[in-house]
Amino acid sequence: MASSPSESEPLIRLLWRAHNWFRAALTTAFEAQEDGSAISAAHVTLLSQLPSEGASIAELARRLGVSAPTAHQWVHELVAMGVVTVESDPHSARSKLVLLTAAGARRREETMQILAGIEAMLGGRIGADTVTALRAALEEPWGSPESVVVELPGPSTP
């Protein structure tokens, strides 16, 4: 029996669970093919948020919802693995950019292939049409979070 909207889990919890499922599947896939240098779930998450043009550690921290020191630690670990490098930002003398190395770019390509396989497997489990609809919903423009707050109804008074 389906639960009513007031009894169902909050969407944020479902999205978080789905995020963790993908992250665990990807990490497990990497562990299965690695030659001893496993990549952590934190590393997978950071790399998934690193744009191809690079990003500052502060920007990565914002995207990941972690502190700058935590993001810095993860970047340092990825530098040691040879996956990213930290270079001067040509647009800001005070900032450094985290960029993929050639090995990191290869890893990203492998990651995209693995993710495509994971999505296909998910389609086999929950239906390809469901995965397509989920992707379409997530690709829609949601507007700014601030605009949602403005549109929320006020608290009800007893």
C-alpha cells in the first residue's frame, strides 16, 4: 500500500540515498579494477564535482558541502595519487586551481564509462523508462533555492 505524501520519506532523504548508492557502486567498481591504490568515496565525490576547467579548493568545498580544510586534505591525497594537480589561477594571483592530470583525465573517462554501465544496470532493475524520467526531472531548471523559500506558505496558526 502506498503511503500518503505526509507519510512518505522526504525527497532529500531519497536523493541522498540514491547519491550514496551511486557513489558506493562507483567506488566498488574502482576497487575491483585497481592495483592496490583504492580510491575512497570522498575522492570519487570530489572528482565528480571538479569541472574540466578546474576549481579552487574553496569552490570544491562549497560544491561538496564540506570545510575548506577537508577539501584541501582530499585534494592533497589526490595529488599524491597523481590524479590532480594544484596550479596558480591565471585569473587570480591569490587563488590556486585544482586540475585533472593526464592520469586524472583517463580516470574521468573510465569513470564515465563505469557510470554509464551503472545507469544501464539501474535501468534493468527499476526500468529504463524510470531512469529516463528521473534524469529528465533532475535536468529541469529548478530555479534558485532562495526563490523557493520566498514562495513557501507561511506557518499555519492553530
